[in-house]
Amino acid sequence: MGLKGFAEGGIASIVAGCSTHPLDLIKVRMQLDGEKPPLPNLRPALAFNASRSLVAPESFHIPPPQPPRVGPISVGVRIVQSEGVAALFSGVSATVLRQTLYSTTRMGLYDILKTKWSNPDSGSMPLTRKITAGLIAGGIGAAVGNPADVAMVRMQADGRLPVAQRRNYAGVVDAITRMSKQEGITSLWRGSALTVNRAMIVTAAQLASYDQIKETILEKGVMKDGLGTHVTASFAAGFVAAVASNPVDVIKTRVMNMKVEAGEAAPYSGALDCAMKTVKAEGPMALYKGFIPTISRQGPFTVVLFVTLEQVRKIFNQL
């Protein structure tokens, strides 16, 4: 185990992350859809005198028209039409770095904990220990990979901004360097509490449920240990992870993407403030924005992750 577990998990994660990157980008764009900066107080040109008006001019607002809701296919088509096919892979360099830091760490640590906590005779581990191992591994992995996560979100979201407001990062290194210089080192860990919480949920749901479902299939004799079992268990694990993590993922995306101007208050003071403003402005279901691309991405990602992992393990065992 040891370094071998980290290498196996890292290779599988990078392959899975790159192959499903366009779906992740669509998910981020959908999660940001409907988010608008606060409008300044507007004074109508022919405002009534405040003493004769029931509503003070300062409180008069013109609500913007609400855009129609769109699905993942429409979002994908719109991205290709307005930004080109290559835009579907915006931020892929950050994905590679994120998987290298975050997923390699969480997969390796989970493998170590699984080995230490498993029954030496049966080789199995209770579900509660699997969940605990996932929570620990996910939290540590997220803390390590947060700078790449922030860079990835910003690079994926850049194309939706007006041309004059785009950050136009040349790559993940440029993004991290510019964030450090312009916004301070702490900006690289913006939303880190959310990232850690999400990663703990995803890792516990994803890895623990995969192991549990795979063991159940094999114990019940439904299928033999092979590709069919790996695909079934991994897709089920992806669905569990998507349902559990989507609300935290929406808030994380918005907090990481927010633009803080010097001398001005940030759009959100924190995760709770972002959640409350999102629900108040867009309704509770806004927390499940991007769920279709989330499950569309989480399913294939988890399948590619674990199928690749099983194959990489076989190769490593033969070396």
C-alpha cells in the first residue's frame, strides 16, 4: 500500500477528471445561472416628491426580467456557439492539478485507512468505518487541493462574463499566481470550508458506497468480480454522491467565483450568507441547480474512476 495507493488513485482520478471535464464545466455554468450582482438604488427620472409619494424614490427598483431556465444540453450548445468547442475544456489544466492534489490525497489516505481498519481475517470493513475513512480522507484532500479548485471554478466560469470583466487566465499557474498577487494568498483558500465539507460528503458517499455496494453484489452472488460489478457499483455510488453534495457544491461555486473589488463589500460574507441570499432570491431548489449535469458528470466520472482504478491495480500488482 502506501505510495502505491496514492499513485493508483491519482492516475485513475486524472483520467476520470479530464474525460468528464465538459460536463463539470456545464454544471458550474448552470450553478451560476441566475446569480446577479445587487442593483444600486435607482431614482426614476420623473420621481415624485418624497412627501407626496407612498414609496421613497431611493427604494424604487426596476426588477430585471427573469431569463428562461435552460437545461444542460442548451447550455452546452450555447457555450460552443458563443465560445467555440475548445471552451468546453476551459480550466482543464486546473482539473489536472486539482485531481493530482485533491484526489490523489483522498484516494491514497482512504486506501491506507481501509487497510488499517479492515478485519484481518475477512478483509472487510464495517460501513461506519468506511464512511469515517471517507470523511477524513476527503477533508484532508480538499484542504490540499483548494487552490486548484478555486482556479478551476474561475476558469470554467470566465466565459459567461462580459468581455471587459473576464479574468482571461492563461492557465492554472497563471490563475494561482495572479490571485496571490492581486487578492492575497488567502484568496487561494476562499471557500475552503465549503470545499472541505463537500469533499468529505463526496468521498464518504462515493468511496464508502462503492465498496459497500460492490461487496454486497459479490456476497449475494448477483455478479462476479468483473467489469459489470465495477460499473454497477460505481454508477450507484456516483448517484449517492451527487444527491448528497449538490447543495454544498452550488454554494461553493458561487463563493469561489465571486469578485471582490477593493474598498467594496464582498457579494457574500460567507457560506451561510451565500446560501440565504441564493434561497431568498431564487428559491430553495436553486441549491440543486446543475443537478442534471452533476449526476450526468458524477455517474460517468465515478464509473471511469473506479473502472480505471481496478485496471491500474491489476497492472501494479503484476509489476
